[in-house]
Amino acid sequence: MLKTELRKIYKQKRNDLTFEEIQKRQENIYQQIFDLDISKITTIHIFLSLTKFKEIDTEPIINYFRSQNVKIVVSKSDFTNNSLTHFYLEKDTEIELNKYGIPEPVNAVQVCEIELDLVFVPLLISDEQHYRVGYGKGFYDRFLANCRKDCKKIGLNFFKPISNIDDINEFDIALDEVIYPKY
């Protein structure tokens, strides 16, 4: 199936999830994250959740890594060139919604991609080869292309991967792993 079709289907599937289903799926995802070996991880990048799109709530993940003395990095979106700029998320960092409703840091110190050891990537659906379908602007593919080769890339998703995405192209970056609910 093509990305445009998958995007429509999985936006709807996510929207159809009840509060209880989301809570159950999130708890399973959190437990898998808390079980990761993070002994060599000093800095992670994570997305700030878009609650209006029922994205996975990343606050418990942020709190966990903070409790492990791991530095947290989040992004600001530039819609003029579909790129991301990255900033440390400290306890006192102000977060504001941009004009698209995306939470972003205000008073934060900028970070370069090469500082990142682990990136958690949002997605609508992925395939068994760890390619993903996002919202379609290419923000994360551009960002991940600039990360170190040894930077681990983990997708977070409410749904089990499908067999394949038909229109993968040379700009798509495969993830190292996708965490989804496993019951």
C-alpha cells in the first residue's frame, strides 16, 4: 500500500482508539522502553506529543530518562524548509505551541545532531523492514540523515508493523527498531 493511503488509514485508526486502549498500549510501550539497555546512552532526542492527534504521551519517557541522568533533546520545526532544529529540554525550559499547535522549546540551548545517542521517532505506521509513514513532510528523514551512524533510531507506534510500504524511496531512513504494544 502507498504512504498516502496508509497515512489516511492509520490516522483514522489512531483517532478511533479509546482512552482506555491508548492507556493500555502506552503502558506496554513504556515498559519496553524502561527495559532497554541505556548504559551507553547520554543524550536522547524525543518528540513532544501532539495530544490532538492522539500521539503517544512522551512525558513518562522523558521523566524516566531524566531520572537516569540522560540529557533530553527536543525540536523546533521550520516549515519553510521542513527541517528540525534541536534543543536541550531542561526542567525549566518553557514550552509553547507554534502556529501549527506543535509544542516547542522557547528558552533552550541548541544542540547538534551528532550529540545524540538515541532518537525516538513518531510515526503512524511502519513496515517489517522498519521504514515508517509519518505526516508526510520529511522532517524526520532529513533529521535522521544528519545523525551519527551509531545513533540508535527507535520508532514508537500504537500498531504492529505491516509487511511492507510500497513507495519507499532513497530519502527514507529505516529505523533500527520499532516499539509497539506486544501483549
